[in-house]
Amino acid sequence: MKNYIKAAQLTLIHSGNNYFDVLEEIIQNAQETLHLQTYIFESDETGQRVVRALIAAAARKVNVFVLCDAFGSNAHSSGSIRSMMAAGIQFRMFSPLFSGEGLSFGRRLHHKIVVADGKRSMIGGINIADKYNSIGSHIPWMDFAVCIEGKACLYLAELCKSLYEKEKTNAVPQTEEQEDENDNEGFLRFRRNDWIKGKNEIHRSYAEALIGAETSVIFVASYFLPGPKFRKLLRKAAERGIEIKIILAGKSDVPIIRLAENYLYNFYLGNKIQIYEWTHSVMHGKAMVVDETWATLGSYNLNSLSHYLSIELNADIRDKEFVASFKQHLDILIREKCTEITLKERSKNVGFLSRIKMRIGYVMYKIMMTAIVSHRRGAENRRN
């Protein structure tokens, strides 16, 4: 159980009121230091609710640090930012475009973290914006987070501090605890992907979990475009008799990704991998549940953008109660809220022109990803 640490409490959090109520509670209960780091921070109704909570925390003499991605949060109003800074909040945009940060150009801060006093935290895939919240009759984008209590949160506090202060090494050690391998109560480890810093931990967790699966795997997968090597692992797992279910987006905010994802449906279905589409809102979740004993969730998408461009964070969780509850929730979603896609229906309903569009979308995606990877490799070579 390399690098797994004990958490006092692990709680599954859903997008909508659940997430934002807990987020506000964490901010309100902070006493000394609060870190908030996110990709998207809108200055809409939800964003201003969070801003007010942050300002109130600063008024209580809490040291508040906010780090937002300059691209994802570029729409946040300058007036809102000034009000936070005037209240004493330490606010910074990560990797402003055209900033002269050298290698950081194009490297995006995609994780979503809040941590208070190194004692209570949340990580997941939920950004701060109305579309992730339950406002009126709006159905929020479907996503998840995990609320963590206990000394495991100290790692997140150090990670946030390292990123906010632009520490060059960005090396934050996790405490390793030697425990009984069969103890699956309350253990987790934090996994990072940051290609420019040589971090490829989340992708490795996904691959190792799929290789080690014994009975079943469920993916919650927005922007799901795994490369050839991971698709080979999926095929081999299915050949071993592993039941694989993938919940994908029936609605997407990125049309070209939706087309490219659809192009791969025949591969999945041809290998007896079950596909289910969530169509009630945009599907934004990123998670994996294996054998009712292990789960990972966070900000990482199985695609080249997350792999090569973004700073990502997931929690790998070994906790019977948490994982069983999460799997039960996903089973209900599949049974009651999703539409199954079958090979027979797809062959009947997807015409020639649609297949051409999907192929074009997939090729365009591959061209873009090749350009991004070439840029990142060129930047790394110039640095060395």
C-alpha cells in the first residue's frame, strides 16, 4: 500500500448544493490558513457566494490564498479580484498568458482543491461556477469530489503552498504508513499528473488498477479519449472476463471532443465494453471504481490534455464503505439515469455522414494533441 495514509473521514460529495454547501462550510470554519485552487472561478452568483465567504474568512484574520488558472478563470471580473485583495486575500492567477513565465506558458492548473488548516479538505473535478450548482430548476453538470478529514490534509496544504509560492522543485513528500495490506478502511493517497515536472502518477494508477481488476470496473469519464496503450489494456481486461462499464457524456460542452469520443464507440462495444450516456446535463465527472474495493476520483481526464498539458490531482481510495457507496450510486445512475448504447442500435441509427463527422473529429483531435505534445517536448528540450 505504497504511500497510502489514514484519513479520519472520507465523504463522497456531489456537484450542486452538496458541493457548494460543504465548500462554504469549510471556508467558514477555517481558523488559521485556507488554500483554494481551481481551474474555473466565475464571478457569477455561485462565484460571488464563494467570494463573500472568502472575504469573511479574511476578516476573521484567516490567511487566505487563492490560485486560479489564468485561462480557465479569465472571465472572473477584475472588480471581484480587487475586492478580494482589498480584504487581505492573497490572490494570484496561475500562468497568465503572455506573462514571460517561460515553460509555464500553456501549462494549465486544472486541479480543484480547498484545504483549511491542514485538517479538512476537498478535491475533485468541480469548478466554481453556476453550471456546477443547483440554482432554480437548473440541473448541475454531473461531477464528484471527496471531502477528507484528518492529517492526510497536511499534504494538500503543502502542495497548495508550493504551487502558490512558485517553488521550483514542486516536490511535496507524502507520509508513508506501513499497514496491513488487507486493511481497507479509511486509506487514501494523492496522485498527481504534471508532465513538465515528471509526474505521471494518476495515469499509472488507472493503468495498474485496470490490470489488477478481478471482477468489475466502472469509469465515469468526461472527455474520454484514452490512447492506444490504454485501449489495449481495456481490451485485455475485457478478454479476461472483467465487466467494464463506462459512463460517458450524452451532452458535452466541447463538440469536437464529443465527436472524437463517439468515433471510439465501436471499439468499446466490439470488445464487449458497456457504454452508458448521461444526458440530463453536461457530464463532467472523472472517476474509476474497481471490484468494490478501490476508487480514484479527481480532476484527471483520460486524454492527452490532462496527460501532457495540465496540473491534475486525484485521490486513490481504499475504503470499503466509501467505495461501496460510490459504486451503488453509479449503479443507480446507470440503471435509472443513463441510456445504454448497444452495437445493434448504433449500427442502425448512426448513418454514413455521422460516421464521417466522427472520423473527422477524431483526426482533428489527434492533430491538435500531436501539436501540443510537440510543443511541450520542444519546451522541455529548450529548458534542458
